[in-house]
Amino acid sequence: LKPSTQSGSGALAETVSQASREPQIHAMEMQLRPQGQPRRDTRRLGTLAGLGFAALIATSSGSLREAFTGGFVANRPAGSYVMLDKPVEGATCLHAYGTKDKVRPEWNEFPNPFGTEAYRPVVDMMDDKYRQWVHFDAEGKDVEDLSGKIYHVMRGKDNPLFQPRSCDVGAFAIVTNCEKVRVPGLDFHYKCYFRNMRQHPGATKVERFADLQVRFPERIMMKEVWKCFPKNPISRNIFKTRLKLFQGPNHLYYDKDPVEYRTNKIKDVTHEDMMPYNDRRSVFYTKNLPRMNYIRKKVEAETKQKTLVAFKDFLSEELTRVGDRAKDMGVDEYLNVADENRAMDKIRSMKGVELEVEKPVYYPGTTILKKKLGKKAPNPIKWDDFQR
């Protein structure tokens, strides 16, 4: 604390300085006071009371706080604070002194506008003896989705230390049941694999997925996984040394304690994948059926509204014919009179008119009716079937 020369603040500064010397005075009294004599705390109580009064005034008055600290008091809506010319000794972080401290450099809040450099593992940490082994079960899995997951593990993209160009933190991949991998739809018959081992024109051989799965099922996984890799020397080395393919559920690397990859993260190929999209049961119940129910309710509401409007028009027309008698009628009686009037109107309009009845047409020599072609056949599916 820095004493000030302004009027009215000298006593407060003296009180504070006296409070700082109080522990020394108390220690001297303890040495000079004889044993058994009661301790005198009257001076100490007076000093503490003066110090509390000074703190109360300092928090309520900006000028007194300025006298205590020797700075400028700024008032803001969020609260007042004191501006100092230099940091107070012992009350600030060592970084605030900057170049004064020879051991610690000057602190800078933003040393690099593009972010600090991430941790890079050393070369010894990239040795094969530190790599993890991961086991994949290919039974019933989609070949493209499975190959993508294998590539991510072998390249190390699921590792928090992964960096594209500087380090290789990938794992070994063990794939079993390669003969049970699947493809959706008609790819089982039409998906083809090409190979040209001699690298000569005319030496290319083509083999379908169904045939290759019987002859050499591991080659399917080799082809699909290599598709995911970028074609460079590093990828070739990773592909040759870390991919382990096996037929059946067993493999040769149980001593490496491989970790089981979660199969629920890999897409399964089911019988619905062989069907058209709109014919799948899951699609019907999640998309088509709600849409059909919405259309049915909409048509029913429109029909009900049209019927109501037509019924109101009918009652209005009959009201003009019945006249004042409608005041003494109930609703049922009024409807019966309206129906009788409508029936009589229909009889009068049809009097003397010959009805044209269409004669049925049969195939020659049979009683089978001929049907006109070109009309759209009625939909055999009824709305009530979807509600069951």
C-alpha cells in the first residue's frame, strides 16, 4: 500500500501501517509480560476497529481508494476498478513482468494465430511392437462398408494422435469369415473383378463375385480394401504388412490379444437389400403407410365437407317450398317432408321416359361377359387392410 499526501487520508494510511506492525508489538508484549498476568487486548481491538472503518470508507469512496493505491479510479456500469501505473509487488503473476524475469519469457496470449502445434509421437512410438491388433468378423457384412472400416483402422484415422503426413499410428487388421461377406442386390451375380498378372494387353481376366467367393474369398477383401488406400509407397507397405485375411472363424494371431471391433458399426446385408426400395417392409411402415393414412384422412375430410355443403343447400331449397309450416315442425318431421318432396319430383321427371338398359355382351357360345379394355383396373388393396 502506498501512502498519499492528500488531506484526510494521512490518518487512514497511518492506521494501516500501524496494523501491519501489530504482530511485532504483540510478540514483544508476550515476551515482557510476566507469567499469569492477563493479556491486554484493548489496543488491538481499537486498531482492528479503525482498520474496518477505513476499509468501509475505501470501498465507498473512489478518492480514498485512489489514496490507498496511488492510481486512477474508473467507474463503469459493471463496477469500479483501479488503474495502476505499475503492478503491485507480490500481488500479480510473474508473467506480467515480461522481460524483467530472465527465466520466464514474456507472456503472449496469442503466440500463433493459426493455433499451437499438436503433439507428434516420436519415431520409436511408431514401431510395430507398439501397434494394436483389431479383429473384424466379416460374416453377413457389406463388403464396401467393411473395407472402409478396415482402412480407417489400418491407417490410424481413429487414433487421437493421427496426422496425415507426419506420423503412422495405424493398427494391424485381422479379418475372419472372408467367405461369408455379402453384397446387396444383384451385385452377387453382376459385380466383376479384373486382374492382369502379366501386365500384357490381352491378358486381362474377369471373374464374377459369386465365382471368386468360391475360389479365392480372401482376394475379394484384398481388392476392396486396396480401393480405399491412396496409391503410394506408404500405402503399399501398410497394405502388405498389416492386413491379415482368413477363411473361417479362426486365425493365427491369438497371442497378440486382438481387440474385437464392434460389429454393430458395420452395415449388415439382409433380404430387404435384395428387394426394390418401395417394396421393403421397413420402408412401407415408416414412409408409405403414414403417407397413405394422411391421404385417406384428407379425402375423407374433403368428402365430408362437400356432403355437408350439399345437405345445407338441399334444406335451404326445401325451406322455400315448405314455407311457414316449417316453424311448427321438428327436425325429423321436416326431413321426412323434404325426402317426400324430392321423391315426388323424381317421379314426375321420369314419367313417360323410357329407361335405356344396356344389354350384356357375351363371348360367342358362352355366358362370359365381355369387358372393355383400356380402363384402369381397380386397386385390389383396401384402406381397411392397412388398419389391421
